[in-house]
Amino acid sequence: MTNSPACCGASSHAPRLTAPGEAAQRHADTLRFVLFEARPAGLLFPQLTHASGLSPSQVRSGLAALRDIIAENGWPPLIWTRADGYQLGAERAALEAYERAVPPVHHRHRRPTRRRPLAR
């Protein structure tokens, strides 16, 4: 009978109950419910944290997962403004104002600078 140490295959840790990303999906569902309840108003981050009962880290991962879910399903976007916070399913006027306020992303490709020879 061989004695193998715990580090070589036998794990003393409890088995993982959820797959990676399942927790973020649950947090996204919670946040979606909370934001729908707050409509048409938005919620600032601390309000969202308090209303959902999630930690700030869980809210951040839930928001990221919620953005992915929204994009996959073609739902109206989750928007954020300094004044109103996070809004889900905002009215058309709010969406248009958000689109006007967010600058487009421009990817600049800078030409490499030439190095000048050192003066001797």
C-alpha cells in the first residue's frame, strides 16, 4: 500500500460547487432585478451595492457579466452617468444624451519617432 502525500493528487479541499463564472451570472441577475426595480431612476455604485446586498467586488463582477448578457441578447445597453449612476433600459432621450456625451474611441497609430544620433 502506497502512501501518497496530499499534494500529489489527493485534495483536502472541498470540491468546487459552481463552475467559473456562475457566481458572476448570479450577481448579474441580482443587479438586473435591482436596476429594473429602480427604473426609470438610476443607482449610484454605493446604492447598487446596498440595494443588492452584494459586496463591491461582487457588484463589479456582476456588472461585467450583465454587460455581456445584454450584448448577447441585444437588449438596450446598461448606461452610467455621473448624475444618475447605472441605468438599465433607460428612456430614448437618456440613451441619446448618453451617446452624445460619450466620445468615440479613436485608435491612433503613432509613427515611430526617429532617434537622433548622439552628438560626439
